[in-house]
Amino acid sequence: MEDEVDRLVAAWRRERPDLDVEPLEVLSRVSRLARHLDRARRLAFSEHSLEPWEFDVLTALRRAGSPYQLSPGQLLTQTLVTSGTMTNRIDRLTKKGLVERLPDPSDRRGVLVRLTEEGQDRADQALAGLLEQERAILAELSRAQRGELAGLLRQLTAPFDNIPG
């Protein structure tokens, strides 16, 4: 079975036989798959009236476990956005009734961001929708192939995920 990347690689091999275009065979497919996944994520989230960034914040809180709260700093670490961006996101989610700000009992000047019941319901429903979309994307692979692919991708991503700072 041929795909668009096969055609792209063949064209580059014809036009630039002096270059080793083998990396394109893997990374162009990863890039194309990322675009398909982004579309599937947006569809899953839109069905629950969520933007991708809203899902990211809500699910960070949901994964924290009961009482589903984190400090803004902890949310920054998990979502990789700036402090100003996170403040804006928390404000917008608060207005939608999906999170609430509470005083941090261990820091008089600090706050905690807590998932509301509605926020938890939306996060749970959107996650279920996302998993349905992702299962469809992976449907052509056996369980063993999915495990092998996950391991190979982990080898590629782990060095980026473990860069200090």
C-alpha cells in the first residue's frame, strides 16, 4: 500500500539522488499523523464545547485526583504555557464555570485552581470522545503493533521530554 509520503520520497530521490531522504519516511509520516490527530482531537473536543487548550487544563486538574486541584504553577508545568497565558486561561475557564479559584491554605498569597463538577463532567466526556477518535486512527494496527509503535515513539520523544529546564 502506497501513501503520500512514498510519493514525496520517490520525488526527492529522483530530484536529489545525492541526499539521503530516509528520515522523511518516518518523520513526514509522524508529521502527517499529527495533523490527522489534531483534527480528531478538535472534533472530539468541539462535541463537548471545548477548545484543545481548555481540555489540556481541565484534564491536568482531573488527573491530579480528588479534590482535582493544582496551583497555577503546577498547571504551567503540565501545559507548557507562560504565566500570563495561564492566568488568562484560568479566568476564561472560571467564567464558564469549569474551574474555580480557592485560597491556598499553605500559602496566604497563593491560590489553587479546582475543577468544578461541570468541568469534571466535560473533561470526562471529552476524554471518552477523544479515545474513540484515537482508537479509530489506530484500528489498522494489532495490539502488538500498537505496543511496538508506542515503544519506538517513546525512544524518540523521551530525550525531548527529559531536557532540564
